[in-house]
Amino acid sequence: MPRLPKLPAPPLPAALKAPPARPGEEDGRLGPIEDAKQAGITIVDWVDERTSLSGVGRWLLFRKVPKGTNWFYTLGSATLFAFLSQAVTGVFLAMYYRPDPAGGAYESIRHVTNEVFLGQFVRGMHKWGSSVMVVLVFLHMGRTFLFGAYKYPRELNWVIGVVLLVLTLVMAFTGYLLPFDQRAYWATIVGVNINGTGPLLGPYLSDFLRGGGEFGATTLSRFYSIHMLLVPGLIIALIGAHLYLVTKLGTTAPPWEKAENSADLREAKA
Amino acid sequence: MPDKHASYRSRYTADRLIPGAFDGETITRRRFMTGSAHTAGAIAAGAFTLPALAFAIGPIFKSTPHSWVTVGKVGSFPNNNYVPVIATLTPGIGEAGKTTVYMRAFNPALDTDPYDRGTPYIAISTRCAHLGCPVRWVDAAQRFICPCHGGVYDLLGRRVGGPPVRPLDRFYTRVVGEDVQVGPRFSVNSELRRFSPRDPAEPLDGIGQYLYPSRPTERKL
């Protein structure tokens, strides 16, 4: 069967024609993926033009790190992510928790663990994550100490880190009471009494923690408020200061990393 | 050569050649403005910080009222052994507010201490003087034994072993009609001398009673 020659397409009206290609665009059409990319870039540019956040992001993330930086340097980030995990799971646990010492607290924890969808998992993350965070804080501290990273000019960051360690332990202590089972109750009695052994001010500290001379009706809500409002706020603020100083001062090289010989350096440059 | 202006600086802004100075003015307007803005800020911040702080630490200075709890009838307690009774010391918090109290009638042969004279019943608190765990009376051993860290006390509640720093606390007792009642707590030192109630782990012998003062939340003796 003989083939007929294909007729040329009728010319498109000018309004329907694709615009001429921009420089660097061969076919003049972007396609949906390119369009999405352009939209994203437009939004980021819009925010950046008004906030200059991209400079902050570059300053924070694209730093020079010393030679010899290794896996031990990830312990700080690991602690940060442990804290973020605690914060997120804690916020959602607070949706179900009831700080009622006359049985409601224990009942609400039982409800979360046994009946809420994924409740056991989220509560488990929070419960075991607290131990993980304490362990990571100590490992991070040990790394800083053994690598000599607390020395000038980073002493203030060490001090902030010690305060963060104490606050982490306060979180672990106050959170321990919240399930309000036998273990929680007696562990808190013992913990508060250990606080009380400080001379002169210790007994007053115990009274402050309990909200009175005996473990009473407001002790649980006091611990709950300290656990989920007071200390987390302080921790977030101090983590901000900690990260600012890390970014400003940079990290240290491991102690076994030798400083480069300046004569060799000159030779290599020449 | 010393600067002749360094030693003497006029109080008056006009003398210091500050532009726009008034006659007799000692503080510049800019400085006054800065100072008043800072003061206003400090007052505003203090207006919510100080009440909130006082609100949080207020319970330290508030004394908790004690009530008398009936724990049994006259004659239901022997004078040579302990009987456990349950008393609600802190109302409103369910099981956590209850405690076990070991009761025994006064025994002139045992309770020879002058401070105990006239006490109808001896009521021993189960709160261990080490860190506050609940001790239990073990009849076979004639000892109070703490499950947490191994504190051991004798029949009078005096420490005979383990980490506790003083004898077990006691409660005041009284008889109303036919009822035996348990009242406020008090602490004792190793000679069974009475003190205002102290928290566990706070010694009362020697300098201890001054290092761990009694607090406004607890009844003064």
C-alpha cells in the first residue's frame, strides 16, 4: 500500500506558541519537575530575601572541620537527636497523661500502654530514650574531656554542657515519678531525701520539690510541671547557646593529630 | 603631663559643653530616657517574675495542719510487741497518703527514757531514717528491717545496723474515750530525745541538729 505524504500541521496561533527558549534552555519547555523546582526556589528565595537565613544556614552547616575528625565527634549530635526524640514523644504523651495522684496518673499510663494505638511504642521510646540520652551525654562529655576540647577558648561551652548534664538528670529524676507506680513513688521518696542531705538548705530544697513537708497532693503536678515546662525550656535555650558557641569557635582536632610543620608547609607551597 | 580635665568634671551638662543643655541640668536627657526605659522594663519583668517565684516557693513557708487519726481501741495493743495499723497522714492522694504505723502500749520496763514517761502508747513510724523507704517489723528477729539499703533497728527503733543516721521517727499518741489516736510526727536522736520532725537522712546527734534545721512546714516542738 503506497504511503501518502504526511500533511504539514496547520500553524498554531501566536498565543498558543511556547515562549522562546531562555538562555540555557534548549527546548524551551520546563516540564513538571522543573516547574516544581522553580516553585521551590522561588519560595526559598522569597523567604531568604526577607530574612537572610541562608547565610545563617551556611554558617551553621558548612563549616571547616579539622583534620582527623572522626565518629566520636557525632556524640553531640546524637545527644541532640535523643533530646529531640524525647521532646516529640513527650509532647504526644502529654496528650494522654493525667497528673492525678489519687489513681488517675497510674490509670492514664496504663491506658497509654495497653489501649492507645502505638501507645506502648511511643511511651517505650520516651522511657528508654531517657536512659539513652543520659548515656550519650556522658559519652559526649567523656569525648570532650579526653580530647581536651574543653580548653581555651571553649571553657564556657564546657560550663554550659555541665549545666545541660545536670538538667538532663533533673529530667530523668522528675520523669521517674510520673507513672506513679510503686517504683516511681519510692524512688522519688528516696531521691527527694537524698536532696535533703545537703546541709542547711537541703531540707528546704526537699520542701520545695514536694511542695510541703510531706509527699502531698501537689507533689506530682509539681514534678510534672518541672518535667515538661520548666526544664525543657531551659534545655532548649542552653542547647541553642551550646550550638552557637560550637559554630563560632569550631571543633578541635583530636589530640594525636600533629600540627603541620610550617617549614614543610612552606616547601609544599613553593 | 596630666590632663587638667581628668581630675575635675562638672556635674552640670552645660559645663560639659553638651549641646542643648539646660541651665542647672545634671543628667542628659538621653541618659534619663535610657534609665527610665530600663527601670520600666525591670519593673514590668519583676511584676510577673517575683509573684510567680513566690507562688512556686510558697509551700516552703506554709505549715501543714496535722490531725489526730483513730487507729484502734484501748487494750488492743500489747506492751511487748508491735501491731501494724494503717493511718492516712496525707488526705486526698489515695493510697500514696496512707502509711503503716507500728503501735505498742507503754512498757515501763522497756521505755525507761524520761522523755517517754506519760506516753500511753508508743507509735513508731515505718519511714526509714536512711532515705525514707518503709521498714517492717520482723517478729522473729525483734527488729525493724528496711528493704532498700539494709537499715536495722531494735525494739525501741534505735539503729543497730546499716546506714540510717538516727532512730525511727515516732508519733504522738493520746487516748480519747476508748479510742487510741495517733497525732503529729516527731524525730528522736540516738538518746531518744525529741526533736521537730526531720526528713530522713538528717542526723540529729551533735552538730546534725543545726545543719538540718526544722522547717516551717513541720510542726515545731
